[in-house]
Amino acid sequence: MIIDCAVYRDGSREDTGPSTEELTAALAGLGDDDFLWIGCNNPTTDEMQRVGGVLGLHPLAIEDALERHQRPKIERYRDHLIMSMRMVSYSDDDIQTHEVNLFLGEKYLLTVRHGGPSLVEGRRRAEKRNEALAHGPTAALYAVVDTIVDRYEQIARELETDVEEVETSVFSDQLTSDSTRIYRLKREALEFRRAVVPLKEPVVRFSETAQPAEARPYFRDIADHLSRAAEAIDTIDHLLDNALTAHLAQLSVQQNSDMRKLAAGATIFAIPTAIAGIYGMNFQYMPELSWRAGYPICLAVMGGLCAYIYRRFKKSGWL
């Protein structure tokens, strides 16, 4: 459905209706520096085809807007282009992505999102700079894209904070079970990468040809922010790999330590078990069976040997 629709004349907003007749009239009444900005959220096929027909969108562009899970891209048609992006949100080690398609024409900007946070922040940011909006829909496109990309960098910082928590936990004195969280963060970092990295090159190319030419430095700045976000993702992934390796190494060391303790305990109890097994065979003629002190001597020998071996294991660090 259309959730916002307005004409911008010299940077000032004039609301217009969402019907086909009103949109057609608004387009027909645009001046040289005026443009139409339409915002849609989860449009139906009929709604998208109606708006696309008014704006003269290519059928494949309309199909892309209706089909979710598009790969981030910029695709040009004869008189307009489509930029597919993903808005990203992050909470409790969980990244959610929502697709946004931006249609830029000479006299209009159409934003189509499928759920997720509202794009009203980008519109408000643009409306605060009337002098920028006077340059046409490219300025509005910049405001929306810049808002989304700024969120990328914020989420990268939040992910880095969580990775630091994992590192602190992994290298703490207490043995913790961090492997589940590490794998989850790696999975979320992969989802984040899919939203950011494919958009880098298309934005760089667009920044070289954007019209008007005054907009090009602004899109180069967006490309720079995308590069920083992509580098942050690479760093996060590398740190998670190191944390996972260290965690697995700690588990291996702990398992070796436990095995040594078990081996040492089994060795200690093997001695009295062997002696008791020998004297429990019930043969009639065995040494020391007739000694009155044989039983306590046997116990003393077993206890002394166990204590001696225990001290040796303790000194060697096995216990």
C-alpha cells in the first residue's frame, strides 16, 4: 500500500493523493525542478502494477519490486533505474534483513519496502535540507540510501561489541560453553555480509555517473561507508574464527587434563586392586597367610604405595 506520497517543489513538500488519477495529475503538473516521492510498504501485485503504470516502470522492474530476497544491486533501464538494498536490524545476536527497492526516474522517486523499519527517517532527513531537494529526486535517493548505510555501520559496531564479549569469555579463567554463540554470531555476520558486500561495486559505479554531477561526491561518501562496513564484517569474521579456534584449543587442553587425572586415579587404585586380587585367589599355600600381622602389613603396604604414587603424580602436575 502507498503510505506516503508528496510533490516537492523547490524543496518544499506538497501532499498528494495515492489514486491513479491524482498521481497522474501530480506528474503532469511537475515543473523543471519538481519531483514526486512515493513510499510503498508491502504492495500487492495490483497496487505495484498500478503505480508502475503511472510512472512508466519496466515490467521487469515491477517484477523485481514484488519478488522478495533480491540480491542487492543497481540495474538501469531506459529512463529509470532500480536500486535493491536491504535494511538491517540487530538485537540479541539476531540480524533481520528487509528488502527495499528504490526506483529513480527523472521526475520521481519510488520506495518499495517489504516490512522492516520505516523509511520516514530518510524522508525527514531529506526534508530538513530544502536546498538539496531542490536538485531533484537524486537528493531524495541519497537521503534514503545514506540512512540505511549509516545503520550498517552502527550494527557493525554492535557486532564488534558482542564479539569482544565472546573473546573475554573465551579467554577467562572459567571454562565456558561459547561455541554455540560463536557459531550463531558467524551465521549473523554472514547474513550481514550478504546485505552489504554486493552493494559496494554498484554504488561505486553509480557515484561516477549520478546526475546531477553535484550528487556524485555524496554517493562516493556512501560507497566509502559501505567499504568500512564491509571491512568491519571481515574483521568480525576473522575475530570469531580466532575465538572459535582458541575455544576449541581450551576444550582440548581441559579434556587432556581430565584424562590425566583419570589415568592417575586409575593407576593409584590399580596397586591395591592387584594386591587384593592376588591374596583373594584362595590358594592353600600362599606366603604370609599364617602371619598374625599379615593383614595389617598388607594394608599398610597398599596404603604406603598409594600415597607414594599420589605424591609423584601431584608433583608432576597430573593431580
